[in-house]
Amino acid sequence: MTGPLDGLLVVSIDQAVAAPYAASRLADAGARVIKVERPGGDFARRYDTVANGQSAYFVWLNRGKESIELDIKDAGDAALLERMIARADVFVQNLAPGAAARAGFGSDELRRRHPRLITCDISGYGEDGPYRDMKAYDLLVQAETGLSSITGSPESPGRVGVSVCDIAAGMYGLIGILEALHERARTGRGKGVQVSLFDSLADWMAVPFLYQEWRGAPPPRVGLNHPSIAPYGRYAAGDGGEVVVSIQNEREWRSFCATVLQQAELADDPRFADNEARVRNRPELDREIAAVFGALSRPQVIERLRAGRIAYGNLNAVADLAAHPQFRRGQSPTEAGDIELPASPIQFDGTRQAFRPVPALNQHGDALRREFAEQPQTGTGPA
């Protein structure tokens, strides 16, 4: 399969989620990605057996790669890895801080030996600082960055239900690599990219941070509601059905009052006259909305929302996502058969890329050992 990154060689010592995410999306774009696995394989292979006997995480994050099992503490395997990197355009790793350097594969030294190489180091808390050597897993970083303190119900903090810290770091790693490739096309030199889970989520926490800095307190934990916009959240109809309603400006607020609540005068009530007033008086506002919605079925509520051109969403379960008319699927071949996954969100000219196979452990080991048996020439990748 060709793509925008066709001809690019990526060597990735990746495990778990963040680095595999970045490397897999390079593979989706057509890059050749060699996944270097420790003896026994990436531990994410054994997270679960959900996907036809395979790990859901591994299938999602490792499509399109070639797998080779290496012990980089072994001299022969380390020499093989060095020969791979000598030909690579990009080297990605998310070992513990300092581990790659101790094994002879520190990013600074690699770029001294191979000036066109782009390196990407993904860590929990960064390459320096007092938390450098702390173990960092997604839920721990959700807690450490304060994300958990603003997530959940008013009574209790909660976890975002996907690996948001890992995904954010993987995305930022991918962005950094693409920026470095663009710069290399002009300068001919590689660059070192460093990304941490903590920094990635800290960036996403910018709005709560600004509330803390300028108001002395973060937005409150409000469950399935927006902390700083109202009405923007979950409401129940009289038949038990639920919708999530979003008002973004005063024009929409007036339409909501007139068409949905059929109380146009409520738009000028001093308690609800602007967004900050509505947020301050959210309990009273919610009682007004509940009184109207409670006398209607969910289809009737939706009919009024549509008539008023008010944004809304159904409160769906994952099963509803799987059957959603807007949901698109892609197929990824695996050793246990094809596995359906959400399609790539990226389209080029209306076309989504097909997924390449998920490798079995060391599936390409013998072929790669033959290919890289002799010292190759450096700088063979595209500019």
C-alpha cells in the first residue's frame, strides 16, 4: 500500500500505547515501520484476548508494522539494530528514561552518527526534572495532571474512559515527527523530538489551568455537563430517553427558549440573561428545562430541538456506536483473521486508507536479519 510517506523507513522500539500509536499512524500513511520487540514481545500483546484471542490494544496500535524480536543487550542483536537505524529516516522509542542511551541508542548520539535521522523519545514525565524516573501509566497521569479532579460526578472524581494521556502523547509525537521531516526537506538534517504524557495532558488542561490562575479555582466537576457553558449537558425526557443539548451563543439561547421551551420570555430573565448568569444559576435553569422536557417524549424533544436548530446528541452506549449510521469501519488482517476497527478519520479526496496487517511476534525476524546482515549505506530515505 502506498501513501504520502511511502519510501520512509521507521525503526520503532515501542510498547504499550503512546509510541505504538505514533508509529502505527506513520505506517497508515505508507511508511515502512519495523517494530522492535523485546524477548517475549510487547507486553501489550497480553493485555487481553478480546479481539478474536488477541489484545484489543495491540491490534488497534500495531497494524502495518513488521515485527522482529531483539535483545538489545545482546551484542549481535544490538549490532543488527544499529544497521537498521543507519538506514532509517525515523527512530521512535518509549523505553524508560535513559534506558536507550545505556544500551547505546541514545537519541543525541544516534543523530551524531546519522545526521539525517529524526529521533522521537516518548516518556512519562520527560527527559529531565524531578519526576523523570517515575513510572507513568495513563490513569496515573490523568490523576497527576489534575484531569481526574475535573472529571466525574460532583461527588467523586473519575477516569476518562479511554487512554487519553497515551493517545495525546502519541499524537504529539506524530506531529513532531512530521514537522521534523518537513524541516529536514529544507535543511537536510534530522532533529530530536521529545514528548511526554504529562506535558501532553498538561496542554489539554489549559482551560482549567487558566481558571485556576485567574479565578483561583478550577471549573467544578459537573458530571455530563459543561462546566462553563449552560445549558450544555444531559437532560431526560418524560419517557426516560435522554439527550445532550448544547447552547453556544445568545442567538441559540433565544431560539431554545422560544421554540424548545416555548417560553420566549425566559431569554430575558435576569437569572439567565447571559452565559455566565446561566452557569451561576444552573440548578434553577435545569429545573425550568426539566419541567418542559418531563412532559414530552424524547422524539418530541428532538422534534423541537430540530425546529429551533439547536445542537443535540443522543446519549448512546458503545453498542449504539457500533450500529451508528455515521460509523465507518476498516478491516485489519491479523494472524487470527480479519478484525474490524474504526476507519481512519483521515480522508484524502474522500478516500480512506486501507489498513495493513497486524504482525505476529517476530513474523519478519528472519527476513529482516537477512536484509540487514551487511552494513548498508546511510541516508537512503526520502528527503
